[in-house]
Amino acid sequence: FKSKSENIKIVNSKQMDIQDLFNTSSLMITDYSSVSMDFLYLNKPVIYFQFDNDIVREKQYKKGYYNYDFGYNYKDYKKVISKTIEYIDNKFKLEGRKYNEWRKNAK
């Protein structure tokens, strides 16, 4: 991955500890990673970009125990960009009943 923006840092596990990455990040965009639950527990927003969900479900993994309903889930990258801009404009504030219910049950 590459980025021309100084606001986007692409790092690997050799460059930064995952805990430091979580603490210094404002938003997570992921595909199927369950570490998103750790990020949500820190009260930070998650966007799931599952553009290949149909293929993944058909050829790799059947729907399991993990539910991706705690973040916004998109197949279209334009919607991911739009939601990211919305989070930036709202200072990365979590919104919605889903987050509140999850946080309440996670304690």
C-alpha cells in the first residue's frame, strides 16, 4: 500500500506495536479482522470494507459467530470514502445504537 497523504500512515508490525497503533489512531478501516472489536472497545469507529463478501462467503468462510454489524459495512469504496470524510468532519465521534449496545454488553 502507498499513500501520498501525510495524514495516512501505513505501517507493519515491525514498525509499530499494535497497542500503540490503536492508541494513536482515530478510525479503523478493515475487511474481516476481529481486532476491530478491540478498536471499538476503545470507543473508536470502525468501517468494514468487504467488497468481496460474496466470494469470501462462497469460497472461503461460511458466516460464523462474528457479526460485523458494529461498524459500517460497505462493498463500494466510494461509500467508504464518504463515511471516512463524515467521521473526520464529526471528529471521529461514534454514533448509533449499535455501538452503544455493544459497549453496554462488553463491560
